[in-house]
Amino acid sequence: MVCRSCLDERAAPVVVDTSVVINLNATGCAEAILRALPNRCVVVEDVLLELQIGRQTGRGDADALAVLIEQHLVERARLGGGGMSHFASLVSGSAAETLDDGEAATIACAIDRGAVALVDERKAIRICAERFPNLSVGCTVDVLAQHHVQAALGPGLADAVFNALDRGRMRVPDQHGQWVVDLIGKERAALCHSLPKRLRAG
Amino acid sequence: MTLQSIDPVDVGARLRAAREAAGLTQTDAATDLRVARTTLVAMEQGRRRVRIDEIQHLARLYGTSVNAVLRCEAAHVDLVPRFRKLSTANDEAAERAARLLTDLVRAEVELENLLGVTRTHNHPPARPLLPGDVRLQAENDAIALRQWLGLGLAPVHDVISLLELELGVRVYVRPLDSRVSGLFAYEDGVGACILLNAKHPRERQAQTGVHELGHLTSRRQTPDVCRFDQHDDSREERYANAFGRAFLTPARTVTVRFQDLTAGASRFTRRHVILLAHAFGVSREAIVRRLEELGLVKRGTWDWFEAHGGITNEQARQVLGEPVAVEPDSREAQRPVSLRLGLLAAEAQRRELLSEGQLARLLRLDRVELRRILDAADIDGNDTNGLPKLPR
């Protein structure tokens, strides 16, 4: 099955949420992926702060991201005035209609910069569709399935995707599920508890 | 919703609660925000509208998020001030643990409110301390509670599930400073809450859990910090210690088991200790001390073993077989959230009431650990259409 990445036709920068950073690190080849990805990759302060909390439990995502920033593969961003206004609207209100700071800041930054917001969260995607219909939203699989990334990783792509599922428990949207299973194989898919049950059962 | 549409008095009150939960003074916060203390006071009283960047700055300083401060349903429970009144005041490890307990209780209450779930408290009847021998009262109260729960005199192998599912106590197991074994607090509307140290062996967690159950039984309005290195000879502590021993190792059952195991033996051996400790799910030291207390072995028996090489895990493996049998539910003790809390979190995410980021912050978990818990709680995945419906 062919997977169409939302990034194949877009040169706009991507703003990555915490979950996407964790998934990319879990692939074991985040550097190669980001070198191949033609889109500039941006991360907001709130995501960096959230990842730093993970240091207390021994997670290395903050350090891995720091290396990627040092290599200029990821750019740090702070929200400007317009971004802060969107951020405020996304964090204040009822629980069902708000997001945590990292998710909200990622979306606000993407709106502000005309970028693609990369989030792996159903609720965040739903809120974007309802409130910011013009915003382009993608997920980690869109990065992994981007054709330059596929070409750069070659046969290593399947291992990268399996690692993201196995180590990072990556979430996969319905439209990409079959592509993921075809890529990693049914046996390995059966081991990935973050995949929907129907995909694991083969 | 915009920030302007929220009542500034409400925003101020939430900021004040967050600051107090973080243990910071108004001067600390004002200095960090680079405003006068009077300005911060005006913000907290709602007399000066707070800008979003100021809330963001303060939320970071307080170790929380803007969303956690401004979310309408955020539950405002604060158990920390109760602990500050204890003799363990100025004890940083205890204060950190009290803050963690507050955060976890707050998370569970918010999840219950969001999902419309009412927690059933089935706490044991209160039995205030009476004049006289507290140890004797504790023995009697522990046996009475066992009868009330229908446990009879049988060993209890899963104290955490018993506390949570039978007694409706909120139980959390998280890594704490090694000197802190556990905390207990009770608040009307929230019920009894216990935090246990995940770094401690399961047997010790069980002993701490029933020690705190003793506090729930005798003096629930007073919180407790159970510390490894603190000798407290108050009547309350002597009661809680004796209650815990009597609950886990009832005198009659221990006596019968001891006589069965040692029948025909002329010496009390390491093998006896290992088998008895295993039978009651307590540490080897705890069972020997209990035997000493009941007069079944001489005082100083445990000290003798300690002075003669102790009793090793390897010896336990030899006696109990390799591998040592693991009870199916014993991994519960290592879970950072209870099964119930995990199910509430999974349901809140399934209904899109809370995002992954909100849940991770609420439950004080990193994203991957949260995903593991959500996956475990959601073994049917999203394919729930064919599953039987519950009558409502």
C-alpha cells in the first residue's frame, strides 16, 4: 500500500509536538530523518520544557533533542504576540476544549508561522479541524512516509517505524494503519500494542 | 474561550493556589516575575488582570502548566498544609511526597468529575484510641476489621488491591526519597489517600500500607508520614505499628502456622523464616519480630540471624524454588497508577476529554509510560463496536 504523506507537497516548516519528538527519537535515526526531510523543523519552548521533566525519570528525549538543535536540524521558537493569543485560547476553558501547554503552543506557533502542525493526538487534531480549518495538521507517520525520508532510509525505514511503535508506542492514525503494517510485517505488527487491535490481529 | 472571559478573581485564586502548592511565597514569585510584591498580591486578588505571558511565567515557576491553572474543571485539593503542621515540618523529602500525593489525588478527582464517576468510600469504622494498652486495642481492632471485611484469619497477599477496591482508599505507588516509606491523609469529600514508596520491596509497601490503615482506623483527621529513620514512640504510632502487624500476621494464624512448620524440629532455622514470611507476604524481619512479640521464639532471634550472615535472597530462592512464584496481581504494586486510575485515564482520552499531554501532566508521568498504561487499559483498542453494552 502506498502512503501519501501530507508533507510530500508542502515545503512549509513543520512545528513538532512532544509526542512527535519522542517518536522520532524512538526510531533510532532521528538525525537521518531530519536531514532528509526538506521541511524546516521547529520546536517551541513548552515542548522543550515538557521533555526536560522527563529527565527526572531517566528519559533521554530532552538531551537527544538538544543535539538535534545543536546540529541545526531543529530550530527553537518562542511564541510572538499573535501566537500567544492563539495559545491563550487553546489553554483556557473547559477540559474537553483545551490542550496542555506543549500541544497548544505547537499549534499556535504553526498558525503564526503558516507552518504545518505535527501532533499525534486525536483530540488536538479534532480541535484544530473545528477551530482552525485552514491549518495544515500532520503526524509522525507523515514525516516517516515523506518520500525523501523513505528514499534516505531505504530498507531501514521498516526498522525505524517498528522502533517508534515499540519503544515510543507511537500512535498511528487510521488512514496510515495499513501502510504501517505492510511496511513492518504482520508478525512485528502483532507485537505493537499502540496499534489498533484489528491491525495487530492481521 | 479567551483569557479575558475568565473572572480575574478566579484566575487570581487559581494562581495563588498554584503558588501555595509549590511552596513559594508572594515575594519569591514577585521577584521571579520582576514585579513588586504588591503587584503580585493585586494579581492574586483579581484587582489587576494578569497577562497570558505572566501566567505562563508563573506556571513554569510553580512547576505546572497554564492549562492546569486555567482549565475550568481543575480540582483544587491541597493536602500539603496538613502535613506542614506535623513534626516533619521543614522535612523536604516529606514535603515533596506530600505535594506528589496532592497532585495525584487532584488528578483522580478531576478525572472522576470529568467522567461523572462517584467514588464509593467503604472506609472502616473509626475506632478512636482508648485509654489503656494501645497494642492490645490495635490487635483487637485489626481482627475486628478483618472480620468486617470477611477475611477471617487468612493471610492477605495483595494489600494494595484490598485498600483500593475493598476499602475505597486512594492508593498510589511512586518513587519517593528512600527514607520515606509512605504518607496518609484524609479529607472529607476526597476520602482516605495513601502514597507508598515504589523503591521499597513489595513486602515493605504492604507493611506501610497497613500501618497507614491503622491511622485511618484510629485518627483519620491527622495525616501521617511513615519514615524509615524516625523512631516515634507516640501512642498513635505504637497503635499503627501494632495494628499493621496484627492485620498482616494475626496472632492465631501465625501461631498455628508456626507450630505446623516447626513440628518435630529442635531448632528455628532460616528455612522456617523464609516459609513463614512467604506465607504471610511480609519481610523476613517482620515475621521474626512478630514471632518474638508473640513469644513463639526468644527475643533477639532476628538480631542473632543478622549477626550470623542474615538470610539472603539466594537462600529464599533455594527454599521457595526457582523462579520464585509471582502472584498474578503482584505487579500491581509496581504500577505508577492503580488499575482504576488507569481505566479512568483511558476513558477520558477515548472520549477526547483530555489529551495525552494533559493526562501526562495530570498523572505526573512521561508520555511513553502514559501510553503504556493507556494501551494496557484499552486492550480492545478502538474496535469496541461489537462489545456488549453495559445496562445504564
